[in-house]
Amino acid sequence: MGIKLMWRPVLHPAWAEIAGCLVVRNEHDGRWVFDYPVPGPEGDEDAALAAIESDCLERGVPLVISVVPACKAPRLLERYPYVRVGNVRTWQDYVYYREDLQLFAGRRYSGQRNHIKKFYAKWPEAAFRPLTEKDKGALEQFWKDYEAEFPKGDNAKAQNELKLSQQMLALAGKPWFVAGGMFDGEKLIALSLAEKCGETLIIHIEKALYSYTGVYPTLVQEFANAFGEKCQWINREDDAADMGLRTSKLQYGPARLAPKYSFEPQNELLRHVTNIPTLQTERLTLTPLEEADIPAYNALVLDGERNRWWGYDDVAGLGAPVEERSFFEVAQRDFENRQAVNFAVRLDGKLIGEAVLYRFDCRGSAELGCRIDKAYAGSGYGTEAFTAVARWGLYKVHLSRVVAKCYQENTASYRMLSSCMRKSGEDETFFYFEKLV
């Protein structure tokens, strides 16, 4: 929660409860990134993931699931046949045993112990205490002292981080967060803010005046003593690719570096299809659309009477005035983005219809649709083309399933789909079919 609050101007988080899970969507660097769903007591993670996948599919945006715990990674590896997995070193969290930061015991912590001894030798009256709303004046002065010691200049990233830290420390004394500081008399010289999540104390902010030598290890130890009760772990978060932070955090001897996996599922088109192939059936040839097809293709997609069963409005989907090349260019763009494959269905070289494999769900399935010019209806051409593309999808694109649907009133499509697929369900509007072999 602290990360979402502190970095909300950067992450722009939005959230919803889906299937008993907390689903958080971030908007970062111009793209959507979903956190792995956080389940409640009866939460259904698979249903929440399915909702995320469906939303991305409907909006035509890439699916990205981030901040995936290590224990959940196998679930996603099984779920997505093809996926790009990231585990960037920069964003791995430093996780420590609570006792290590409380005691600094053993040879490896001799440096920290010496720094703490020197600190108390020089400032024997220094003391740690929780920060409350009464410390508002001390906080304000601390930030002035801090900026005087560490001028940020033109470093926009550092300036922004400092501003966000100041806003977060305004929550000192509020429920959920714990905050404490080292005081030299009434002067605040170091502070930290954290939250408890289960057995982990997550430290979001650590700031100190370097003019007080040894104050950082002293703050770390005192904070762990004050707020580490009933916690097994202390998470001091990532180093944000800062060399000084990395050096310091490694010196404190982390028990482990906790990954923040990022999963970017990819569909089968991205992995297996570089060009739209030519498919041959007994009577038909299926090829990519060509420039010469534009007049016939436009007539096909603009036949409102024929296409009332197509399932969507071609014109409405353009989002712009219809021009001669509009539909042709949409088909090209969909393949370039690996969102769909549009086959021209040809009889003796003439375009008589279209078969489209689309809605790749990143889980091994895609939907297939087919429409034949009314002048050629009733001769089985739709079934022939449909079967050819379905087989290509299953055995060349390596899909695990091809699905299709038709309106319940569309008896012709129902007969065609029933002849080459298995019925998998129905609702008030559609009959649903699938093909596995």
C-alpha cells in the first residue's frame, strides 16, 4: 500500500475487487501494467487473471502482469504457453532477517557495530522514538536540514523522490504506517517510515543527516527494535540502480534478494507466423489479401444484410470515415501487430469470402470466423475454408484450441460449425463451439 500511495503520481494506480481478489492496474511509461492479483480469504486468482486477460483483449492492449511473487511464478508459467519473463536486478528487494538488523551479531556486522558505538560516543544523548503528529515542526526542520546537506540540483528523479517522501512522512502517526526518528535533543536527525504486511516489516523511506556519522546503521537497528515485533523479515526495498544504495544495502547482509517478476504473455502469431501462408483445399485457395482484392473485399464487408450475423460492425470498428483502402489496411495492420490473420477465400482465383483467425488469448486459444459472399452461399465453401484455417491454427500455429460462435438465429452457421467443431456451450445470444483436433 505504501508503494502505491507514495508513487501514485508515477504509477497512476487504479483498483477493483474481482472474484474476491484485489486487482491493481498501473499506468506506467504509457502502458498498462497489472499487479498479480492479491487474493482474499476466498479469492479465486484464476478468475481474476481471466478478467485481466479479457479486459486487455477487448481493449487491444498488451497483457503485462508485474510484481509477481516467486511462489506464483509457476502458476503463470503453466498458464501461458509463450511468455517473456523479467526479473531485473535493479528492482529486486533486499530482505533481511529481523534479528540480524536488531543485533548486528557476528563478524560480518563488525563495521555496523563500530559505527553505532562511535555515533553514541559522539552524541550520547541521541535517542530514537516514534514520530507522531506532534513532531510536525521537527519534521519540517529536518527536511530543510536534509536539503541543505544534500542539494539535488537538476536531478529531477532525486527531487521527485524527496517530494514524495515528504508527502508520505506527513502520514506519521496515522494508522497502518509506522514511523520513527533519531533525535539529538529536539533536533530530528534521521527518520524512517514502514508498514507491516504479515510477517514482514517493509521500510519505504530512510533518510538521515550524514553530518551525524554512524546515524544510518543506528537508525536501522533502533527501527528494527521498535517496530519489528512479530516480524520475521525486514524488507528495505530495491536500490533503484543507485550504486551508493546498492553498496550500503549489501553491507547489511540481506538474507535474500526478493524478485519482482514481470510476465508479458505472447500469442502464437508472434512466435510462429512471419507471413500469412497459402492454404489449399479441394476447391479453394486461401491467401493473404491483395491490393487487387480491395473492391471485392469492400463489397463483402459492407454487405449489411449478409453481415448482420458477423458479430460486430466493421464500420464502427474503424473509428474513422470509411475510405477505399480502410478495411484492407485494417487487415494488414492487425497482422503486423500479430492480432489477427485475414485469409482471402478464393475460388478459381476470385475472392469469394474471408476467414479470420483472431482474439488470441495468450493461453493457446484463438477465435475463428468465416463469411462467404451470398452469391456463393450454400455450396459448402464456408465449411471448407473454416476447416482449413482451423487445422492450420492447431498444427502450424500450435494453438491448443480454436473456438467459434454463432447467433442462435443463424441456422446456416450453426449447421456449418456443428459439422466441423464440437459445441461447447450457449447463452441467450450465441452458440459456442471449439475444435481441439
